[in-house]
Amino acid sequence: MSRLEKITLSAFFTIILLIIFIGQVSAQDQTTITVTIKTKENLPLENAIVSLNGTIKHTGSDGKVTYTFPVEKVSNSTVCVYYVFNGHNVTLSDCSYYGDTTEIYITVDVVKSWPIRVWDHAGRDPVPNANVTIIWKEDSSLKFSKLTESNGKAEFGTIPWGYYDISVKYGDTSVTLKDERPNALSGYKTVEELNVTLPLYRVTLKVLDKKGSPVKGVKAQLLKELDEEPLATVTSDEDGKAVFKLIPQGSYYITAYLKGIKVYQSEDKEISVTANDVSKTIVVS
């Protein structure tokens, strides 16, 4: 190997060692800061917007976000937290100074889930397909709407924690609640379910024949007007009982059919629903 080749090879290894040394020094001069965002239920908040010293990142499914900074910046960590709800950017945590630390934990005023369940007046029959709208008191432009499921439940999340005005509408029946707030149960990763009742009632018919025996299989109907579609239709059981559920306040006609033949029709609105369940016996032909 010539002298020039030896010098060239030596210079090459020197450069490699220098690169490794600089990398080690550079790595030693860097540190990682982890920010963890939790909700009121102590659950990780995904997609929170975290600004640390002006650098913005989004949290992952674990509620965490990491930053790598020069060591000298660790002693001056300022963190701000935001979240976008339905297109609205909401400040969850004012910008705060955290000093010399590499682990930052922040609990923000957010709940991941707020279950609301709608019932009849007695809290007995769940109300499906009721429209539930909640409006945040702090900013009325921020509102959320959902229809209840077959079990009467509508679940809202992720939403700001705070006070809400709530409106529930089912057909022509509605109710409004003021200043309701999700109750995050201490020690649990859940929010207490809010139960809402509507002025909806049961109408129970006892269907008998002319001898006073119960009649099974009679299709009974409640109607606001005789020329309109029935509000509700039920079939009597073996005890002659037919139970209409979720009936709003009002007055109604009754018609009844057995095997397609009309066996009963009220002459006037003999069912009046005001503030209680109603029971009535009808005698069919």
C-alpha cells in the first residue's frame, strides 16, 4: 500500500470516528419530553392538540405525545392544550410553565362519553328515536344531537366538560333541562348516566266478549281522528289485555279488529290521557 493510500485510509477512519463522536455528543445534548393528556374520567384523550414551546403535535390513542429538544430547553417547557369539537377549537388548558421535567401529566375538562337515557313518565318504558340535543352553556354554537337507540339511550362523546342545556323531542312531546353537567364518578372511568323522563303514558285495554270472557288476537288501535292513521296498534293477549306504550297527552278514539273484521269503534274520544296511565275495558261484538 502506497503512502498516499495509507494517508487516505487513515483520514477516512478519522472522519468515521468523528461522525460517531459528534452523534454521541449530539444525542447526549438532546432529551425527550412526554406529555400525557387525560380526561375527567382519567382516560387518555386522543387527538388533543398539544403545543410545547410553540411546537404543535397531536396525541395518540394513549393520550401521549413526545418531543425531542436540546437539553437547555427542558428547564423552560410551556404547554398549551386544545381540542377541536365539531369544527370548534376549544382551549382545554391555558399555557402553563412546567419547569425542569421530562414527564408532564395534564387532566383536561373533557369527558369521553356521556350517556343520556330517555324514559316514559314512570321511568319504565325506554323511548327509542327521541331526538336529544345538548348545548354547551359556555359556547352556545357548540351543540351535539343524537337519536336514542331502542333502549332509549343516546351516548355523547368526546365533549367538553361543563354545563349544558338539554332538549329532548319525541313526536310532538318535548322537554327541556337546564344546567345539566356530566358527573364523572370519582375512582371510575365512567360518567354517570343522565335519565330524562317525558310525559308519555300507558293505555291498557281489557278486551272482553259479551259474556265477559277475555278475547285474544284483537287488534286494537288508538286514533286522534277516525280518518287518520292510528297513533298506535297493539294486539290483545290470552288475557284480553292490550297495552299501548309511550302515548302522549291527548284524547283518542278506539277501534278494534278481529281477523280483519271491525268489532269495536268508539263513538267519541273515550280515552283521555292527562298526567297518568289510563285503563279501560271494552266489549267487542
